[in-house]
Amino acid sequence: MRKTKYILPLLLVGIVIAFSYSGRRAPTTVAKVITLPTSSASSGLTTNALQKKFASESQGTDDLEIQSCLSFWKNIKEWKSSDLSVPDNGNCEHVPATLSNFHGAYKNFCKDYYSNSHNDLLSKSCLSALFAYRIQSNYWATRDVPLSEISDMDVLNDRLFAEFYISPANATLVAKRMLELSPESEGASKMVLSTSVAEAYATHFPPGDSRWATLQELMEEVRANLPQNSNELREMEAIVSVYGAKTMFDAKEAAQRISSLSESPGLGFYYLAKRAADDGQYHLAAQFLREATKREPAQARYFDQLQRLTDPKTAGMGFPFALSLSGLSK
């Protein structure tokens, strides 16, 4: 089987690693818990409801295979990184169409680790396939369930990753539910901020739009939950301050203020350059990037972006959204 068929499903792992959220247990007194059940005792979606949903979205399955798949998915959900082997798909061969690529990728990359009698370290490809499959199977099982009825933070975490590919706005709603369940959580706070900033950029909030001010208020609400020296907080503060300014003059003042207070003195000018590039002012963006490199010469991405802007072959391409989220696993 050609492994290239499964490249797209495995792209999920980048976000999984970036957003991985530990310590995700919710208060037991809040709402329902949605799981992938093997009996009708589930307090969320019953086994019968899942079986009917499964049967309606897949072909060639009988009740025994559906039960096998639900049990297999439950084992994937409960898998721990300390385990030396991974769940065997057993008799689960036919799955809903939206999961078929993830199912195939899992079998292709993880079949050698079903028993793992030699205790080999799991390959990155297998781990990627496992995480991606877990995310998508949890999302498939709960996508029609209101967020207010889900209190399992592991399931919410997986749903957030899946929603992020569909709409950052939907991912923000999931993150807010996570923060509602765990209001002092560093992980949930980072989730809310990162998805909100991504939503603002993806949906093109105009510079100076009032929604940037709302995002600033959200940042202040959860600031106490976050390490004040975190790279993520600095990045998000820079984005919100620069893009929230009504004029380029105000944005430049914001960049100067951020640079004077931050451990990353070029950061404000980096996002100021991005704002200028978004407006098509590439010459001005290059000026701001030169200022960023002057203030922070060790930051390679400033130099890389300056080269992109000043190269005639790429000068009109702008530069990509570069929010760093590397600390979300902490």
C-alpha cells in the first residue's frame, strides 16, 4: 500500500503537537460526559445511537463489526504514551467515509506495533496516525452534540483540533467551553487565546476593528493563568496590539511600546511589517523588518522574511501568519 495516500491525514500531527493539552480532567459536577461507549450505559451518546449513526454512514458493516469498531476506537481513546503497543483494529475494517483515510493510515503505519513483542519504540508515523485517528473518531462521534453537554476535556481537546481545520471560529467556541470547565487552567487559557487570534486573522478582522479590543479584554481575563514570560503571550500581545490600532501611526506606537517592554524587542516591528504587507505596502514592511532585525539580530525569521520581501521573485507574496504556539504543551 502506498504511504503517500495518507499524507493529508497525518498533517494533523503538527497541530496535535503544538496544541497538546495536558491535565485535562474536568470537574465531575458539570454537564454530561460524551464517550465512545461499548455499552448502553453512556450518559452522552448511547451505544444504540452510535451504532445507528455508524450504520447510516458506512457500507458493508453489520452489528458485530460496528461493535468491534466502537470498542477499537475506545481503546485508541484510552491509549497512553507509556504503552508499548497500540490497539489492534481487529474486525473493524469498514468505517464511515469521513474516517476511511484515517483508518487506513492507522493500519498502514501501526500494524507492526499491534503486539510489539520486541518493545520497539513507536515510529513517528504511527504516533501521528494514532493521534489523527483518535481526533477524528472523537469528532465524528460528538460533532452533533452541543458543547454544553460535553465535559470530557480529552474529547473537547480532540474536537478542537478537528474543528480548527474547518473553522477557527468553531475551534474558539470549543476552547471557551474548555475554559468554562477549567477557568484557571493554563492550557485552556492558551487554547482560547490562540484560537481566538487565529480566528481573527483567518476571518480578516480589519485593523482597528472593535473585535480586536474584545480580544484584548479576553487576554486580560486569562492573563493570570499564563506565565508572564511565555513566548505565546508575547506573540499574541504583539498581534492584538498592532492589528488593534486604528491607524498605522498608532500601530507603530504600539510596536515601539511592545518592543520596549518585551524580551523580544523586534517582535512589535515584525507584526507591524506584517500589517503593512497585508495592506500591500511592501516597501514600508521591509523598513519595519529592518528595524526588527536591528533590534533583535538573533531572530532568524525576521531575516528570512526580509529576504522574501526584498527578493523580486517573492516580493509581492507577503508573508505567512507566523504565530508561535510551541509552549501549549506545558
